[in-house]
Amino acid sequence: MPRLEAIEPSNADPQAKKLLEGVQQKLGLSPNIMRTFAHSPVVLEGYLAFSGALGKGQLSPKLREQIALTVGELNGCQYCLAAHSAVGKMVGLGNEEITDSRRGTSPDRKTEAGLQFARKVVTERGFVSDGDVAGLREVGYGDGEIVEIVASVGLNLFTNYFNHVAETEIDFPEVEKLSQSASCGCG
């Protein structure tokens, strides 16, 4: 049971209602996380603005979803894993790519480097090494892309932690948990 209830758009503050209508038009639904953000219209607006800005960046929609899956798995956020698995499929990720992303792996060397860097940002709380950044450059990431990877990690940390606090009701097809050794990268 959610700790913070999702607000029905018809009962939302006028600013939140307008934002939720925009989400509905864009996605065809108003996910529970957005409806729960609506308790604070400024949080909903901030999330949508940050997410929208990253959508105009250098990282592909696929890679942004893959980063979200990597971060969500590390943080055990079942809501985000369900949501980003569904959105990942919408942007062209297959089931194997979704599972690989949750593990922080990819058959594509550049993608895997980005996902492993995202993992490191999470597990090391941002204290990455010169070698970690150099490794991204070696596979072709520019500084702008590196900045966007960190920003994507930050955005997903926010949603993961928010869902943990709110216990947001999952309104996407749920995903199975990976085995501990697969999700933690320790086996």
C-alpha cells in the first residue's frame, strides 16, 4: 500500500493538473509516479523539465533507458524497473537488452562502458577515478555525453529514492527480480 497516494488529475492543484494533462497527452497515461509527484507541483514541474531537457541531449533514448535500468536495479526500485522496461521496449530495447542493462552489461563496447560508469557513479557516490573517465573517452564518449550520463544517474536516483519513500503503486507490467549475483555484479 502506498505511503503517498497518487492524486487523481481531476483533484490536483491547477498547476499540477495542467502538467498531468501534458503527461497524459505525451504518454497516453499519467503514471502513478507523476500523479504522486503532483502533491508538489514544483517537484512535478522540475522532474518533467529535467527529464525533458535530457531528452534533447546527446545520449540516445535507448541509452538513457539503459542507464535508468542499471540504476534502478542497483537501487532495487521495482517501480522504475517496470516503468523503464516498458519505456525501453517503446524505444526499441529487446528483452535481452533490458536484462543486460539491468546488469550493467551490453554486447556493444561503448554502451557497456557507459553503463559500467553509471554503476560506478552510483556505487562510489560519484567518487570515480581519472581512469574511469579516461575509459569513457577511450570508447568515444565526449565530455558532454559524460555530463549527461551523470545527470541521468542523478535523475534516476531521485525517482528510485522517491518511489522507496512513497511506495508508489506499480502501474506498469512488473518485472522479475534478477538473481543476487546477476544484479550486484559479484558473480
